[in-house]
Amino acid sequence: MTFEDGSEVLFHIGIDTVNLQGEGFSTFVNSGDKVKQGSKLVDFDLPFLESKSIDSTVMVVFTKHKEVSIESKTVQANEALDITCK
């Protein structure tokens, strides 16, 4: 995701999920789409990942940023995570 100020954030869901070829994931945006705060980006089927012995760790990687504010917390299923880049 690229913010208006040029900050970039990469969201990576799970370890070795690329081998699933999209199975278990539903995306709600496409490359180039503009989104607003609160926009749903992706859903993933946690029980499906677990049934495939996939590590469901979600990584948020800041590749270009000036200042990032993110609340450190454990996020439950269906809970939003607010990220602010300044």
C-alpha cells in the first residue's frame, strides 16, 4: 500500500501462503485502487490455514516512511488495525 506522502506498507499474511495460490483469501481491492480509512482490504480463512498447517503470522513491513504510528497489540479475528504514516 502506498500512501499519498510516498510511505509504503507491505502486508504479508501467513508463512508459505503463496503455495495456496490464493485459496483461503478474499481480496476487496486491486492494485491501483484508492482506499480510505476503514476500507476492507482482505479476509482470510484462519481455520483453513490451520488445516493446511500454515503459520498464520501477519507481518506489516514499512518499506518507505518518515514516521509511523502503530499501536502495539494483539489483533483478534475481524478486528481492525489502525496504522498512521506521517
